[in-house]
Amino acid sequence: MRLFQLSQAKLPALLTFATADDYLLLRQDAVYLLLQPQRWPCRLGALADDLQARGLVCPADVDKLTDSQWVELTLQATQVILCQN
């Protein structure tokens, strides 16, 4: 499983390489992407603190992660890709 981390509210072209086995984590301003209808290429999560700081509610089909869960997910990933635009 590769972990793609997005921190900006813009989808990078790099996501075209994501497969169903990968995981996409939205953090910082990238959580605003949850407000737009999207077809995500893989499992999706968002940092709980970033959702709360921006007054957003996490959709039921998105994993809401604590910082500890984020660290654990990072340790499980075979590759961590930080997508910065």
C-alpha cells in the first residue's frame, strides 16, 4: 500500500498513479476537497484535527484519523508520497 498525502485543496496529476490498493490522506487545506463530489481512486482518510479546525464534517465513507492513526498508517505503507502542488 502506498500512502498519498495531500495538503492543498487541489488534486495533483500524481493521483492518476493511485490504485485501489493505495490510501489517500487529506490533511491541512486538502480536507476542503471533501466538499466537492469526487471519484476517489483508492481508500480515503482525513485528519480529524484538520477537519475540526476548518469546521467540516467527515463523510461516512471517509476514515477520520487521529495523529496516532496517521503515524501508524505511515509505518504500514510501503511508500509515502507527499503531494505538494
